[in-house]
Amino acid sequence: MGVKKTKHLESTGEISNQNSFYFSKENYKYMLIGLGCIILGFFLMMGSDANTTPEGSYDPNYWNEGINSIRRIRIAPLLVILGFLIEIYAILIRKKN
């Protein structure tokens, strides 16, 4: 799928088939960094529900203020978006010859 066959002339004038992958180590490094940002962002979004009491039971008359924390509504979504942007960058950068 990611293997591309290229033909080039060697110093002897013979044509050889060389298998080369489109992605290099740098691409995979950025992909793993982006995936880590996405996973970290989703973990930061996790937490108790809006109507869950500190004891862990559901109470429709209780409002958990932790649902509106900066971590859940600002930092975590920004990390997820940053992770997706890193993934796009990792796919688009070219291998250096």
C-alpha cells in the first residue's frame, strides 16, 4: 500500500527496481506525537458526569461544577485539534533524499 517501486540508473547503466516507502522515520515520529496529543486530550475530557455526586450516585438535583472546568472545555479540545493538525503535517511532509 505504501510501497512504491522506482527505477533508476546505477553507475553501471543497469536499471534496478528499488522498493521505497513513502513515509520515513520522521513521518512516523510525528504521527505518534499527534496520536499521543489526541489520546491525552480525550483523557483530559473524561471525568464525572454533570449530575454525579461526589459519592458516585446520580442525583438530578445536584450540579457538578467540574463539568465546566478549564481543563475540560479549553485545554482538552485544543490538544485534540493540535493532535489532528500534527497528523496532517506528518502525512504531508516529504521524505528527504
